[in-house]
Amino acid sequence: METESAARIADLLTRTNRRLRRASGPSLDATGVTPSQLRVLRVLAGVGSPLRVSELARRLDVIPRSATSVVDLLESRGLVERRPDPDDRRATLVALTPSGGEVLRALRDRRAAGLAELLDRLTADEQAELIRLLTILTADD
């Protein structure tokens, strides 16, 4: 692929992502959840089971101290909880609480509504093609 095409695609993907973030910004503001906190909630929900902070940090690609700070804030709001690790009593696991799950669902619903509005510009065939292409690009995730 030529460099000019790659740069154009990167620019368009970045602009699309910005537009999605702007659309979901008011939702984040309303819940008081920051983008970093949202990432933690998403990871925990995606895994479906509690994680050690070190594993959470690895999945977020941040240092453990950063993950600990975000977990502390989420825990103070009742969105996650720390639990003893049944396999290692020296370790602690972080789990999504029912409240955290509710906040995440509400944010996902609002983001999906914003995305649906954006995608309304495309025909059903164009949306199917976009899904096909994005699936190819994200196949190794």
C-alpha cells in the first residue's frame, strides 16, 4: 500500500473515532466515569471474571500503579470491588460490581445510539462492507 493511502486511512479512522468519542462525551460526563475508568470496566466485563491488578494492567498496557489508581477510584464509587484471590491469599482480585455493570451497559447503549446515528449515513450494503473490512483489520485482537 502506498504511504499516501495509509495516511489517508489513518486520518479517517482517527476522525471517526474522535466523532464517536465526542458523541459519548456527555454520557461519560453524566456518569462521572473517565475514559480510563471506562477502559477498566470494559476489560473486566469482557473477561467476565475477576482479575489481579497486575493482569488488568497488562491487558490495559499500563503500569500496575496506574491501574491501581483507577481501580481505587472505581472502588470508591462502588463500580468495582476487591476480593481475596482464592488461589493465593496474598493476592487480591478486582471484580465488576452490579452497579459497574449497569453503568457500563448505559454507556454502551448511549455510544451505540451515537454510532447508529453516524452509520445512518451508510446504506445497509455499505454497513455490511464496513463490518467486513473492520473485521479483517481487527482479526488478530
